[in-house]
Amino acid sequence: MGFKHKMLILMCFLLGISFVGGLALYANAADLDKSQMDAIKEIADKVGTDTVLTKDQMIEELTFFAKAAIPFKGQKNTGML
């Protein structure tokens, strides 16, 4: 593998890390309301022990995805089959 190929892979990796980091920062800027947090806790309770995550970890993961989805609320997804 040549130098240019290695640099291209490194640049793609760094770009991906930057995107994920930016998404995480944006997600932390938005707050969820009480009904959304109640729904997240209800889902974590329903999943119960059928996961390797603790309940707190599950709530943290679900909260992250709920916050990340805020900019897309109300949009119709036409890209999936």
C-alpha cells in the first residue's frame, strides 16, 4: 500500500471522527422534554435484562439518539426501502 493510499485512508478516518464528534456536540445542545424522557425510561424498562447494557447505559444511548434525531423531526424519509 502506497503513501498516497495510506494518507487517503487517514483523511477519511479523521473526517469520519470529526463528523461523529460534531453530531455528538450538537446532540448535547438540545434538551428533551419530560414526555420524551419518560418514553426513553419506559423503553429501557421494557428491554430489561435482554441487553449487555446496564439500564443507565441504555437510557444514555436512547437519549443520544433521540437528541440526534431532533433536526429531522417532521421530515419524511424517502431513502429507505
